Amino acid sequence: MSVTIDLRQAIIHKVHGQSEEDLRHMIEGSVDGPEAALPGLGAVFEMIWKDLDTAKQDNLVSMLHDHLETITPGNITS
């Protein structure tokens, strides 16, 4: 019998019980890291997003929007 676990659950399982220092290290090691880390950051972001009230969500969206206005996307074709 095989066990199936979805990606979100696998990520939660991996980070569950980690200290705040360990979580910071995981996040900082993933930012600007290999693309394979992006799903993990997405799952962590999803957990945070769900716990934010609407005002904090709006603030986060505004910060993201402001940041995106200041950068020029790179060429996505190789």
C-alpha cells in the first residue's frame, strides 16, 4: 500500500516543530536560492496569508505592487 502526501502537507511536515531561528534560516536560504525552493516558500506564504487580517493582506499586496513598480522584468525567453 502506497502513501500519498500532497506537497503542502509535505512542506508543513518538514517545517513543523522548527524553531524561529530554523524557520528564518529556511526562508533566507530559499530566497534567491534554487527554483526548487519556490513551492516551499509558496506553501509557507499561504500559511501566513491565511492568518493575516484584511488590513495586513492589503498592506502586503501594496508592498508587493510598489516593489514590482520599481523593477524591470528580465527576459523570460532563452
